[in-house]
Amino acid sequence: MCNTQPELRRYLNAFQAWMLHKEGRTLDLIDESIVDSCIISEVSRSIEVALLCVQKSPEDRPKMSNVVLMFSSDIVLPQPKEPGFFTERDLSNDSSSTIKHETSSVNELTSTLLEAR
């Protein structure tokens, strides 16, 4: 279960991309304003590699050395499986986390703001 609005949006975007890919409609993800100025095969491959990198099971995700190989060669890519995210981990007790937790109302709804280092 997603804990924040941006996290939910990222999951839905990845899930939508995966569903379009499964339907053979990967190119529907390309914004119409840039479709004429990009190399379609490169964009399509980038989307496929990205989908492999966000698969639910970490064991299914490619290693970075394989990702580099996927971009630098024409090897056949495996079909990506359903995407997943780190929603089970409780970051509230992680002392190394740079995430700020703020309670914004009395109904105990928590909003999480992510900040870059």
C-alpha cells in the first residue's frame, strides 16, 4: 500500500507503463510534443529497460552492469514483470533517512516530504 500521494502517483505511472507495454502500446507513453524529434527505437528500449528495473521482486531486476549492456547492445530483453515499490519498509525509525515526517491534521494523516541530499 502506498503511503503518500507522490508515491502513489509513481506507482500508477509505472503500472500504466507496464500495462501499455503488455498491450503492445509502449509508444503511447511518448509525449506527442517530442515524438517527431526522438529516435523511437531508443525511447522504446529505454522504457523497456526502466520497466525491468522496477519489477516487484529484486531478484528479477537487472544488475547495473546488465543495464549498461542492455543500452549498449541489441540483446533481446526479457519481458518485464509487474512493477513494485518499497512500500513495506518503515522509514520512521531509520536514523540515516533524510525524509521529514509531518503530521498535518488531527486525524493522524501523515504527509512525507522527500528532500535531495
